[in-house]
Amino acid sequence: MNQHDEFQSFAALNGDNRYAVANQLAKQYGMDASQILFAYLKVAAPILNQQKKSAID
């Protein structure tokens, strides 16, 4: 899996099937799905907040 494919895998967490994707990634990386989702939220939250502020301005 190259770097672009990895990004696409994590980008799939934005979709409606994020739990299924988190389970797939967790199995792939030897982690728990909750760890994947928590890391995603830690990374995504600041970006989403910035986008929300930009949309309000």
C-alpha cells in the first residue's frame, strides 16, 4: 500500500460507513477500532472547526 492509498483509506472515515472502515484499518494495523476513531477525531476536529469558522465569516 503506497502513501496515497493509505490516505484514501483514512479519508474513508469521513463517510457513512466509518465504523466498518475503522474495523478494517484496526485489523490491518493491529489496533482496536476505537483507537482508529479516536485518532481520526483528534486530527479532524481542529480542521473541521477551522472550516466551520471560515463558513461563518
